[in-house]
Amino acid sequence: MTINQTTQTDPGARARVVKIGLDIHTSLIVVVRQMDEQASQPPQRFSEEAFIGFVNRQLAQADSVHGCYEAGPFG
């Protein structure tokens, strides 16, 4: 029997990699974040201004930040 173990980052600890998935709408930006090898966190909704602050906080907390935008078949 195999037991899967997840690595938890201590609160306040610096992450190696933060990945953010983006779904951008006219009035809001929906973000899903994954820190290091942890499970993805629940979606968060931001205005454009709040999203910029969120990204700045991620840049301060991680060695590397990667983003990916979801582009569907209609744009």
C-alpha cells in the first residue's frame, strides 16, 4: 500500500514556485494558486487593482512566479 504525502509550506515561509491560473473577465479576474507541490487552492476573485496587489505579494513570497491564462475557443 502506498501513502501519498503532501508537503505543506509553513505560514510565512518563502515558496520556491508559485503557479497562478487566470480566467479573465471584463469586470473580474479569477485566480487559482498552487504553492510549490501543494494542492491547488480554491479560486479567488479580484478586481484589476486588487489582482495587481495580489501578484506583487506573490513576487515577494516566492523565488519564482508563473502564470497561465485560459483562452477558450471564443477568445
